Amino acid sequence: MTITKKLTVGVLALQGAFIEHIKHFEGATKNGYSDFEFDFIEVRTEEQLDRCHGLVIPGGESTSISLIAQRTDLLGPLMHYVKSERPIWGTCAGLIFLSTQVENGRPGQQLLGGMNIQVKRNAFGRQLQSFQSDLDFSSFIPSVSDFPTIFIRAPVITSVLSDINGSENVDNEIIHSKNDYENKAPVQILHQLDNGLIVAVRQGTKLGTSFHPELSDDYRFHKWFIDEFITKAV
């Protein structure tokens, strides 16, 4: 008798494209996972968050996600979840929320402090300047050399912060996370555009992407997250 491992992956459902993420995960895991039983859930409460073996923070508007998390008493549990070292993937606004520092942030904006990076909001301009590009991710996802990436008011990673305690910036436009968590894993730059802008990073169990894989018709990035972060963690 084969015993399957039950795994729950949550998508923070405060705003943004959370339904699209869930549909992509369901599509990515239809075949080839006979040893696992997956449950992909929308996360709006601490109880739902506690069930999750991994979490996705979707795109949307980073300040709004932060404010809604505070208003619904979910900010504290999310910061605790970051400390638990369970896998977290932030896409676009989720990348901002997961970071330690953000340029051109807004008053009252909170950050989870899960990755030792500084990001810049709306780095490519407003929505009319958003774009799609096929990118080569084969250096970290085997055989994926033509992934259709969609950038919408996307952030970019402007700095890797090797020493959080020594990197405090007095610039009032820099928002700092209040989380005392310290991610000790090295920051890996997964992808840079031809102009040098960093759009994908990994730090241990944390993943950040500037783009929206959930808005493409391609499940391969979600499958890689399941294979590399979720099933390996159990």
C-alpha cells in the first residue's frame, strides 16, 4: 500500500492574482506526483496560514497588501511564518512585501523582511509601460529557455544586502522591515535582464520574482517551485 504525503500550499488571498496562482499549481501537479496529495488553498486567516507547508504572496499593490494584512491582524502571523523557514514565494508586489528594504515606499508600508534585498517599486514605469518577454531560465530550471514572463508595474532588486545590521540607510524614502528575522542563507541572483536589472532571486527557502508567472499560460515555473521548494522540504 502506497502512503501519500499530504501537502498544503497557500496563496495569500488579500488581493491580487491569487486565483490564478492556485489554478497554475493545480495544472502543474496533475501528473507525476503519485507520492503526494496536494491541497492548494486561499489564505486569509492565521488558522489557514498555519496549515501551509509553503506560501505564495501574489502580485497586486504592495502597500495595499501591507495595510490589509495589518487591518486583518495577519501581519504578525506572516512575520512569524517568515521565521519558520517554510518556503515563501513572492511575485511582483509579493516580492516587495517579502523584502527587507524598499525604495520609494509609502508611509505606513510594512515589509516581512524575509529576504536580504532592497527593491524598487514600479521600476519599469506605470502600467502602460508594462511588457512581456520570453526569458531563458535554463540556468536554474532545466530546459526552460523560453518562459513567457509578464511584467506589470514591476519592481526590481536594486541591492543585495550582505549585512542587514550594517546596511541601515538613513534615507527617509527607504522603508525598512521591522521584522527581527535574519535570513542567513546566501542570496542567489537567478536572473538578470540584458540591461542588468535583477528580476529573480532566491535566498534559502525564500523566492522572489518581479514578474507574474501566474498570468502566462505556462505552468513550468509553478512546477519548479513545487519540486524545488515544497516536495524537497518534507
